[in-house]
Amino acid sequence: MIDSRLMIRLISKTLRRRVLNSLHSRLVIGTSVGWLLLIMAIILVAVRSGDQLAGQTNRAHLEYEAELIARHIEEAVEVRTDALQRLAERVSQAPYQAPGVAETLLQENDGLMAFFDALVVISADGEVLADRPALPGRRGLDVTEREYFRHIQHVRRPYVSEPFTGAASDLPLVMIGVPILDEGRFLGMVGGVVSVEDGSFFAGLRRIRIGHSGFAALATASGLVLSHPNQELIMQPVPSAATHPELDLALSGWQGAAEGRLLDGTRALHAYRQVWSANWVVGVYLPRTQMMGPVEAFLRQQQWVGVITVLLMLPLLWLGLKLLLRPLHRLERQIARVAQGTARRVDLRTGMRELQQVADTFNSLERQREQAKSMLQDRQAFLDAVLDSSPTGLFICNLGGQIVYMNPALKALTGHDLTVYRDGDIFDYLHVDELNDVQDLWRHTLESGRPFSRQMRYHAANGQTLWLEVKVSRVDDGEAPLGYVGTVKDITDSRQREALQRWEAEHDPLTGLLNRRGFERRLEDALADWKKAGTPSALLMFDLDHFKPINDQGGHALGDEMLRRIAQVLAWEVRNSDHVARQGGDEFAVLLPSCSLKQAQRLAEQLRQAISEIYVEHEDSTYHVTMSMGLTAFIESDEDIETVLARADEASYRAKAAGRNRIVDAVERSG
């Protein structure tokens, strides 16, 4: 009886000999192994590319998130500082150290409680005069040794303090303070208190999540945690530079993104941005597991695709190779005929299995070439569809700068189609103020190949003027340039918001006139013109006579109505080139650029007469006001605007002392 193990070895040896000696079998085995290796290589390359792409995409996204958060905090601090400065100006104009005055001022500005957890008024000696809401033990507290008080007392500018523990509340707090000044003299400070643990200022930041497990944190530049999803870390020192070097760099002023570790050792992508106005650092963190989740899912999908592809290809490959082995001479002639174009395929019709398989392989390659050609056409159609569906305006230029393609988003944005740009010049619809600069920059881009980036005004087909952000880059194939690809973004809304913010920063919200800040900037410009070119300008400063009874008897609403009417009359009476400001309360100023003193005197008299005719009515009573005005012009000895303002202000005081409703010329008196 034959040993079963010997039988198995004999059968195995026979099968190996038949398989290995067959060209068909070798081709099947070799091609199958090649397909497996190719699929594995594609998967590995895809994983590596996906890893890099995910890292780059998430780095850019995380930096953008950090920038948004930092900008939001900057704006929140600026809004609160501006509100406190307005309160400080009102406090400086009142006897706030008198009993009850400071409390009244805080009550009248109760709207600021939407920004802060508490408000305080502190005297020049460091004593808390008033607080809102009242907290036992806070009023009368001595804060002279507090870091924020010493800083504001010496620097005399708005300041965001380092975190400290409140003496009355025993809670971690941050103080946003502004000085109370009277002609540069320090009278105390107004402060807004923000609770680090419970305040709404930091609560929103703690709720921010990036994806499933990404989060944002906030720390001071000195290294204390202000906001973190883990409440136990608040008011704790940040990790050391040894374990978190990128965080240590951020505390020194660095901004950017880097890969590091979280407190639990998890690898994560970090992005940092500075909040300069508060000396804080925003950190945004994204764990690597979340960042690589899509890549890992893609890898699992491709593994199954590879297995299924191999299983489907094996029977087809076996049949295809079997038909390819035909006689060599017929194979050679038919291949030549296919190469000459007289035949579309090789047809040996031979019983030689291996050669027919070679011929069929050749035919299979020819079919694949046609499929590849068709695939390229399909990919081009797909690319066109992607470009057409993009919400961002896109265009393509040739090397001469002529637009040869634009997607529907760009056509919808501008209202112009491709034929308009082919028949005309691409600069035909630029705003006239942008034309020369944009043409020079575009010409430089065409000559040097450097990227083009510019914000510009552009006339749409419907007549609307848009603000567009245009970026263009040259595309190369590795050896020679092919053309230029550009993106167009509509930034009209953001530009309008910026213009509105600039207007609000320099104008009085009640009257629409310039505020002190906007007026002094224009006075600086006029003084510079005087020093440089001798251009004369005149300055009128006045406050209202008999204005207090209007507020006392008719209320602040009646007083505000009188102020608005006065502002309207002032705007009517002066020239378009003149600047009118409400300095505060019932104090006004008018700057008359390129105006002689004689002309200014005539206009001042017109203003005095016009204001005396304004009236408001309340409960059968009619109220009038007059003005006490000081008039001055630039003189040779003027070195700064403070000198000019003081001279005009002093003349207005003399007008009021001389009986009111009159004009005093400071220049004639000094002469």
C-alpha cells in the first residue's frame, strides 16, 4: 500500500512542474503578483499622501480657527475698553469723589454690565469709591498694591491686568481698566471686572470644540491658564518648556502651528495666536487620532477594493492570456498591421496557447490605451464640472494674460461673460483709482511669473461697485509655464464693515459729528499743513449757555434733541471742507481749513446767530440756548495741537465770563 504522505508529495511535485513549465500559468502567476504589488504600492502612496494632505489641511484650518478666536477676543477687549473710556470721560467731568456721585454714575451706565461681571470706580489714592453690583467688603478697599492700579497710575493708558484673586470675592478675576484723567492729571481709574471661572467672557471660549475632541484654550503671556475645557487647569501654570516647547515659544510672542503633545501625552496639532491688546495667547488643539481618522477610513476602504479587484481579475486574466498565444510570425505581421493602422487587433487563430495569449495581451493593451484616452476625456469633463460648481470665482489666463476660461461663479459675481473679456480689455471695468496700480502689478506678474495678489474695486455689469480680492498664480508643468490660474473673492461686505467701524471710532453717536479723537486727528493734519506749506486754518471752540435747565426741567431726551438740532444747524452753516465736532457734553469745536481769520470771524458770527435761533419745547415751555465761543488761528509759535486747543478753550472761558453769547478772538488778544 502506497504511503499517503508519499502520494501527496508526488502529486504536489507534478502540479508544480506542470504549472511552472506552462507559459500561461507563469503569466497568470506573475501578473497576479504584479497586480498585488501595484495595489499595495498605490495604497501606501495614498496613505502617505493622505497623511501629508490631512496634516496640511488641518494645520491651515487650525491656524484659521486660532486667528478667528484671537480676533474675536481682540474685538471683545477693544469694545469693553472703549465703553470704559467713555465712562471714564463722564466720571472725569463730575465730582465723582463726592458721596453718592460715583454710585450714581455707575447706575446710569448699567448697560455696561452686559460686558463685565462688576464695575468699580477707584480714586487716585487707590480706594474703591463705588462698585456695581455692590459686594460686601469691596467698597473702601485699598488697591494701591494691585498690579493693575500701579500700571494704570504710571502708564495712564487702558490696561488688561494679570489674573488675581479678588480680596472681597475670593475668586480669580481679570481687571480691564482705564485711567480717569483731567488734562493729563491722574484722578483715578474705572475698571471692569471679569470673572475667570464664571464670567461669560471666558465661558464661550471653553465651549468651543474643533470636531469631536479638538478644543481651544487661553493663557496669559506670563504663563497662567485663563480658559480650558478642564476647569481644574484654570489659574494653573502652563506646562513647562521641556514638555511643550511650542507653547513656550508662543508665550514669547511666536505665532503659528506645530505638532506636539497634550497634557495626557496624546499627539496633537497645536496652533497659537497672540491677543496683543490683553497680552494673552490663544491655543487651539486637534488630536492626531481625529486628524488621521479620514485617512484610516480611506485605507480600510482601499484594502477591500484591492482584494475585490484581485478576485475579479483572476478569471478574466486567465481567459485573456489563454487567447494570446499564437504563432510568432503571424503575431509579428498582425502587430505591424495594427501599428500601421490597417488592422485594429491581432487575430492569430492558433492552437498554441501561449502565443495566442501574447496576441490577446497586445489587444488588451490596445483596448486599455483607448480606455485611458477616454478616461482622460472623462477626467477633463469632471474637472470642468468641478470648476463650474465651485462657489469661488475662478479664471484661467494664457501666457499673454488673456482670459480663456471663467467659471459660472465668477460670471454671476461680475455679470460679465467670457466673450466680454475676449473682445475687450480685462481692465475695462476696474475703478479708475485702481487702474494704474493694477496694470503695473499685472504686467510685473506676466514678466516675472511671480504671484499676483490685490484687493481692488470693480464695476459689475449691473452698475454696482464691488471690492474684490484677486489672487493669480502661474502654472508650470515642471519645465515650462502653461498659463495662469486665478481666484476672485467678493470682500465688499467686509470692507464696508471696516469703513463703518472706522467711522464709529471717530464720530459721536448722538449727533453724528466728529468726536474728540476724530477732531484732533484732523487738527493734527491741519497743523502739519500750516508748518509745511503755511496753509492757514482757524479753530472755533464753544460751549452752550443755559443748556443745563433743558436737561434739568425737560430731561436728557430733550437735551439730546437740542444737541441734535445744534449739530444739524452747524452742518448746514459750515463749508463741506470744514470739520465739526462734539467734544463732549455741550462742548463743540469747528476746524476751518484754508480759512483766514477774517473769514472765520464772519462765520463765527453766523454760527452764533443761527444757534441763538434754535429752540425746543416742553410742556408749554420754550427753551433757547446761546454760545460762548473762543476763536483762534495757527501762529508761528504753535508746536502741537494742545497749545492751539488750550488757546481757543481759554478764549471761550473769557467769552462766558464776559456775559456769554459772544465771541472772543484769542489771536487778537495775544497780538
